[in-house]
Amino acid sequence: MKNLKQRIKQGETVFGCWLNLGSPLTAEMVGKAGFDWVLIDLEHGAGEEKDVLFQLQALEHTSAAALIRVESAERQRIHRVLDLGAEGIMCPHVSTGEKAAGIVSAMFYPPHGSRGVAKMVRASGFGKNFDEYAGTAKDKLVGIVQIETPESLQHLDEIAAVDGVDVLFVGPADLTMSLGIFGRFDHPLFKDALKAIVAAAEKAGKATGILLFNPDDHKVYADMGIRVIACGADGTFVAEGARNMIGRLRGKV
């Protein structure tokens, strides 16, 4: 593993992006670009669970830590992608401490959690390194929960206090939508929500993360204390590159 969890705990700012095409080729391209982490998106991305293995294999020899956003917090969904070798999990729409605790429980083996045990999996070197993997999982696997609803904002302290939650990650699109101010990231309601999220994370000794739509905004959020910062996706990079190219050919760029 690439020690992303320790880098986050040490207060480092780490930059990442989304992988939403389900492609091992674009995963490898992005992984080699220099990001600290990438997130394979099973909630909204084009890929399915069966595509995760090939993306993880493509990322293995890059510098980017491989995280996965699961589509739900069911224990089987979480431990299945961890068995494939994911270095951390992101769960969407985490609104209570109880739900956060269930996610963490699914990530770790007893006595720390309820993750099902299988030695012959990729994460443990197909059984060769199971004892080492199981013994260090709690220190290495990154637990990320997304704050995306007014209910989440009402339970920030209890969510942040859950042992094994490392990052409170802001979903800006969903959060502004649920607050009735979709896309208005300069709105006082959104700004106040961000301050509350950062404060709760810092109080619990955890980090805050966010997905940006404009890379020029990263310093604004970093100055607020947000240290797990994502911007862009493999699909975005392809689409923007294609639009830019045809625009240049037609003399419009």
C-alpha cells in the first residue's frame, strides 16, 4: 500500500481525481500523471464491480493510491472491493454516526469490525501475506464518508468521532442540491456548512475533503483547512481534450 492514510494523518495535503470510465487504460494514464490518489467511482461511474480488478491492476505500479466509492454501505459491497486490493473506501450519503460506524465495521476484520475473512484474495497476495495484511489493515485502509445532506450536518460530531473514519468528504453538488441552492458554492448556506464540517473534523483529529469543479479554487479550500482535494475525472479529461482539439481545428480556440 502507498501509505495514503498516514500522509493524511500527518497533515499533508493530498490531491486526487475521479475515475468514472471503468477503463484500466485511463486509470493507468491518470495514475501515472502524478496524483496522490484516485477514486474508482461505482456510484455514478460507467464501470461495474467486475471492472474494478483491472483498474486496480493498472494502478498497481503508479504512484496513486487506489480508493473506491461504493454504491452503498452494505458490508458485502465494501469488503468485496477491499479484497480486490482497494486502499480505501468512500461511502456516499452518510448522515449519522450509526451509519458511519457500520461502514467502518465492514472495512475491518474482528475484533475491530465485521469484515468477512477470506485468505485467497488479491489484497493479501492470494494468502501469502494475509497475517500482515490483516494485522495492518486498520492502520492503512482509508475510511472516507461523504457529507451531502442537511441530516449529515446535524450529526457531524458523531460522524467525525467514529474511529476508522479518516475523512469527512464534502459532496458539493449533492449538498447544495439538498440545501436548495444547487451549484451556488458562494452561497452563505454552503460556506457555513463547509466551516461546520471542517470544525467537526478538526475537533475529532480527522481531515476534510472536497471535490472541486475548478482547479483554481484549490487554494481557497486549502486555506479553510481542507486537505484531501479532488478535481477532474478521466472522463472529464477525455471530453475536454476532445472539445479543445476540434475547437482548435475549427479555429474556435
